[in-house]
Amino acid sequence: MKERLKVIGRQGSRLFQQNSKITQLGKSGRIAEAVKVFSSMDRKNTVTYNSMLSAYTKNGKLGDARKLFDRMPDRNVVSWNTMIAGYLRNDSLQEAHQLFDSMPARDGYSWALMLSYFTRIGDLEKARGIFDSVLDKRDPVLWGAMITGYAKKGKIDEAKRFFDEMPVKNLVSWNSMLAAYTRNGAMRSASLFFDGMAERDVVSWNLMVDGYVELGDLDSAWETFNRIPDPNVISYVTMLSGFVRNGRLVEARGLFDQMPVRNIVSWNAMIGGYSQNGQIDEAMRLFQEMPERDSVTWTTVINGYVRVGELEEAKALLNQMPFKSNGAHAALISGYLQKGKMEEASQIFDRIGTGDVVCCNAMIAGYTQSGRMEKALNVFKRMMRKDSVSWNTMIAGYAQAGEMDKALRLFEEMGQRNSISWNSLMAGFLQNKSYFNALNCFVSMGREEIKPDESTFACGLSACANMAALRAGKQLHQYAAKIGYASDLFVGNSLITLYAKCGEIRSAEILFGEMGSRDIVSWNSLVAGYALNGYGMEAVKLFEEMIGKGVCPDQVTLLGVLSACSHGGLTDQGIELFKCLTVTEDFSVEPLPEHYSCLVDLFARAGRLEEAFEIARNAKSEENVGMWGSLLGACRVHRNLKLGRSSSQKLSELEPHKASDLVLLSNINSEMCNWDEAEKVREAIEGRGADKQKGCSWIEIGNQVHAFLSDDRTQPRTGEICGILKSLTEHEIICCS
């Protein structure tokens, strides 16, 4: 009997070791070895099958897992839970639900699995339905999952209501509720809750430190950290990361040096801080001191070299790296792309030999930015798995290339869109002057219940500004204020432009004055607004104030202030400002063709056509249609036929497919009674067969923007509109006669 017990004991011990071996191999991803151990076993129990089932599901082998599950001689609740967890981990909800419904018996973990899945994906209605179906609600895990789910959605009051209703609370429950406050930035409520906690552990303290760090309140975080009775390594790393993230590297290094135990995360955080701040030598010193390194360490330092532009050092380090890290490859690829070295980036990309999403996205971004959409599409098509970044980058690339039909087609093919997807499409429509479509995107986005962000509002407001749709713009302004984006810098700049373009320059001034922070775009927006509304002196004064506050002007500033001087008749001031910004060492703004066009317009409006013509002829960029167009328009106003002919000839060379120059030249001849010459020019217009661009106007009526194209008969009330116009014209003729 003793011998038999010994044999059974040895067999049990061997079985236990084999089951543990399968579990370990599965955790490390060595699935083939796990299968080999499983297949070689002459004796298996339910634990053996469950271990192999777990190895399959954790490595994404759901087909193999299901086959094994179906042929198991005996299943327990763990078997069912393991299979359901595998399906949920891979978002196979239908299969998970079918198994869940088929379970002969469920435990608390079974319910928690399904409930946690729905809270994780934010479907609180289904999560609540499962919660209400549970008969025995004493398990704190179920309550904790609901608290976490509501907290993730920012519904702290509902989370607190669940917490208060819990029949049994443990420390995990208290920490779950505390996390609901800290992770939503409600630190005042978190502090009150923390003070009232029945018991605390180091997790509770760490949550408070992390909450303050996330808000950027490092003083409160540091004060809380120093009160922790027995801080652990997570406490140190949380505080250290806060210092690093806010650029306080001296304090971070002081804390790092006094850590009783340093884990690899703390080393990486410190190295990351130095790398992000360009202190690559200090980062390398720490790198060389590290007792052990992981792929994050190597990737961080490689990224640091890329940041400072030392790509050869980054490449050398990548070649020494003992791990395969797609992140490191992606960093180097991005570095080459930023330098415009597409061939080097392609070589690194081809060397990887996998369709890693990060590297593919980097290459797609590089190709789209350089306008090589065919190359970008090839990478996109080859990707085994595409994320939202892949789709959004392609959409933005096609939009930037002016191929909005392809951008829209990709957008419609996307499985799940986010705010960036909509913003990319809106920005594309704006860039291609499809302002109606951009604004429609804003409306459609709301129908899909996707919350707009700062970029969404900026795009929507820009669309309204370009259509002079003031009422719609004001509604967006109110909406932005309601959800807390009106004070955002980008939104504020867009609002200034909106009100300025709609003629409400006073509102633009008020917004500018109320801005908490301003950038160069803020100043430029108001300068351009003054220019657009004919306030030349105000624009010059604002420009002088801008210089006085130490804001360095750029090319947009120069364009705005020149335009203001031109429209305000401030010829001498415009000339002085042009010289000041483009010639003096203080600024040295490089003039663009648009600046020369504005300068020509400045002289032309003042009737100084000869000087304007000399500027146009001697400009650094002769290929400037706007410059010669301004000059030709001024020739008509001042009836200068000689310079008008020269300007028209230049425009004909630049735009042979258009007839606008000839139309103006014909008008000049007609107004000077040169009828024969005017007739010849009109014949030349017909002979050129030029494309005619239709004029377009917008008008806002009854909270709706209407567009009118010249010679457009598709408007439903075209006949009525034409009749009214005819009646008004006849009335004007009678009054004048």
C-alpha cells in the first residue's frame, strides 16, 4: 500500500510539474513547446487541459483553443471562463456570449468577465443589464467593475452611487472609488474621500500622488509623496515621472539618486527625461550604468539621438540592440523622414520584414508628406492590421493632395471613426475650399455622437469664416463655450478670424483682449482682420504693440500689415514696414511672392503705377499671378493702357488657359473709347477658348447658408430671384433717368 501511495505521489508530482510547465511556456509565448509537452503526456487531468487552453487563448490561438475545449473529456467552470476570457480578449463578443449563455453553472468570475468587458468598451447599458441579472450581488468584484466603468466615462456621481450601495466594501472597493476621482481630475473630491477612508494602503497614497501629477500640481503631489508612511517603488516612479514630464530634471535626478531600490522603469523614466530634453550625453551615461536594460531602454536612447538629429549614432545603437523593437525602428524611420531621407527610411523599413503597424504608419506619414500617395497606398494595402492612425494618415494625405474623392472613399470604408478621422476630412475640405462640406462634417460628427475637440471647432469656425456665415459661427462659439473649448488657443484664434471676416471687428478685438495666452497666430489674425476691414492705422498700431511685447513677426504678419497699409492708403508706412521686416538684421523676414503682390498693390492703389511696375518686374519671384493681376486692375482704375498691355501680356504667359487678363484689358480699351482695340481683344478672348471660372456668393438666411453660382439654374427659386433682380434693375434705371 505504501509503495502504491509513493507511485501515486510521484505521478501526481510529475503531473503537477508538467501542468506548470505548460502554463509557463504559454505565458512566455512559446506555444509550440507547450503543445509538445501536452502531446507527450500519457496522463492528463482537467487542470492539464485548462493549462493548455489558457496557453492557446493568451497567445491568440482561438481556433486551436476551441478545438481543444470541444474535445475535453471533462470541463469545469474554469474551462468555460478561460475560453470566454480568450474570446473577449480578442473582441469576439458573439462567441463569448454564446458560450456564456451555454454555461451549465457560473461563478462570480464568469459574471465579472462579461460585465468587465462591457465596461471596458464603454457599453454601460449592457454592463448594467448583466449586473442586474446577477442574483448574488455580494461579490465586490462586480461592484468594482461597475464603479470603474462609470469612472471611465467620467460619470463620477453614478460611480459614487454604486459605491454607497455596496453591501460589503473592502480596501479594493475604496481604492476603486478613489481612482474614479483621481483619474477624472476631481482632486478636491478625491482628497475629501481619501481623508474619510476607513483604511488605506500604499495603493491609496499612490493614487493621490498620481492624480496630482496628472493635473500638473507637482507641489501637492510632492507634499503627498512625503506623507506616505512606507512608499514603494511605484510611489517613487510616479513622483519621478511627474518631475520628468514637467521638465524638472534636477528634482527628478535628486529623487532618483535617493531611491532605496530602483527598478528598470525608474531608470527608463530618468533616461527618457534626459532624452526628451536633448541631454543625450547624460542619458547615455545612465544607459551605460544600468544593471539591466530592456527594449524600452534601447528605444528611448535611440529616440533621443533621433531627437537631436544624430541619426548615424541612432543607427549604430540600433544595430547593437539585442532585442527586436519595432518602436526603435519606427523612431529611426521617423528621424530619416524628418530629414527628407526617404531612401534611408525605406531601407530600414524593408529590413524589418514585418507589417508592424507603428513602422508602417511612420512610412505612410513620410510618403504622404512628400506627396507620394501611390507609395503610401502600397504600404497601406500591405498592412496586416490597420489602426485608426493608418486610416487617418491616408485620409489626410489624399486631402492634402487635393484628391478629396479618394479621401472620402477611405473615410466611408473605415470601421470605426474617431474625432481625428473627422478632423482630417474637415481639414481636407477646408484646404480644397469646400466649406459647405466641412461644415456638414461637423453636423454629421454630432449625429454619430463623437465629441468634437479643439481642432474640430477650429475647422468648423474656419468654414463659417470663409462663408461669412456669422450666425452659424456664433452657434459654434456658444457650443465651444458650453463644453469648455472657447478658451483654447486654437479655437480663440479661429474665433478672431471668424468675427473679423464677418465684419464684426469689435468682437474680434474683445476676444483678443480676453485671451489668457496668445501666440503669433493670435496677433496675425487680428492684424489681418484690421486689414480686411480697412483699419490700416489700427493694424500698424497693433503691429507696433506686438513688436513691443517681444513677439517676433513672421511672413504672415508682413502680409497682413502690408495688406492693411494698402487698403488704408498708407503707402509710406507700408514701404517702411516692408524694408524694416525684410532688410534689417532684427527680423530678416524672407519675402514671398504674396508680399511682392501686396507691395505692388500698395503702389498701384496710390496711383504710383510706374513704381509698381518696376517692383513687379524686379521682384524675386516673377511667377506671381496675383502681383500682375493687381497691377492690371490698377491700370484699369487709372486708365493706363500702356502698362495694362504689358501686365496683360505677362498674365497671358503665366495663365494661358484663362481669359481674365483679356477681359480687363478689353474693359480698359472700352472705357478709353478705343472701340476697335476693345473688339480685337474680345476676339482674342473667344479665340483663346479659355476656361471660365464661375463666380460664387454665399448668403445666410434663416440659420442656413445658401450658395449661388453664376449661371446656375439648379436653385429651386431661380426664376423668382431673377424676376426680383430684373424688377430692381428696372427701378434703378427709372430712378436714374
